[in-house]
Amino acid sequence: MGKRVTTRRKVPEGFRDAVGELEFWRDGVLGVRRRDGSLVEIDERTLVAAKVVPGRA
């Protein structure tokens, strides 16, 4: 939690990425807060890749 992450998840149209701060991971859902303040909730069953990335300069 609290780390900047990049994620890739499977959606019906293909794949979708989200980059931001990992706020939570509970009950099979990840919460990633984007820099615009929006919260992306990702079902862990759709997650295909994720990693910690450096903070923005």
C-alpha cells in the first residue's frame, strides 16, 4: 500500500492499464488512485500484470 504501481487488466475490449498509488487490496479488489484523483477498482481475477514503479519526478 502507498506505492506507485502500474497495472494491466483484461477487459472485454482487450486490456486496460492504470497507473497510480495503490490505496488498498482487500476482498479481491485493488484500489488504484490516479493522479487526477479518480479511483480505479480492479477485480484481482482480471489482473494480468502489476509492478511497483518509481514516483513521478
